[in-house]
Amino acid sequence: MVVRSTELSDAEIDAVFHSLADRTRRDIVAQVVQREQSVSDLAERYAMSFTAVQKHVTVLERASLVHKRRDGRRQIVSADREQLQRAQALLDEYERLWRQRTDQIASILAETPPEGATP
């Protein structure tokens, strides 16, 4: 069964999962959900170059998970809460699907007589 989002296109879903497949990008999202930060401030957190962090932010921006704006010479990154909520709704749908499946498995196992028992 394929889970379909009513709010995200297949391309958007691919972009969200691709961008969140990297731990640095997940951490950047977690950081900017708490408060917007400059790319320079984010870069100080990681053992990588400013340019590498900027590339991670660009990937997140393409997935619409963050927004970037200029404030003088600084690039300020903030979370796109609506896109994050749409992604959360999709993950909730996957969770619902898997809960149904595990409930079905539990039901089948409960009806199955133990090995060696006579039916």
C-alpha cells in the first residue's frame, strides 16, 4: 500500500525525505525550529565549512522546510512550520498504516493455537 499525502506532491515528499535523511540537516531543522539563526551561527556548531553548512541549508530550502532571508550581510534561516506540519501529517499517516498492520498481526497470532496444541 502506498501512502498518499493530500497536502504534499510526490516530488515534495521525495524532497522532504531526501533532505531529512542527513543528520546535519535534521539538526539544522531542530535548531531553527527553536529560533531563527544565521547560517554563520549554524556553521559554528558543526565541524565543517560555512559553505558546507550553506549547502545543507539550500537542500532544506528546496524541500521548503526552511526559509532563508537576508539581514544585511547575514543569511537568516527560519523553519517553515506549515511544511513541517504537512510532513508530520504524512508521517502520522504512515504510523496509522503500520499500527493497523501490527494490530492485524497481533490478532492473527492471538487466534493461532500454540504449537503442539490440538485444534
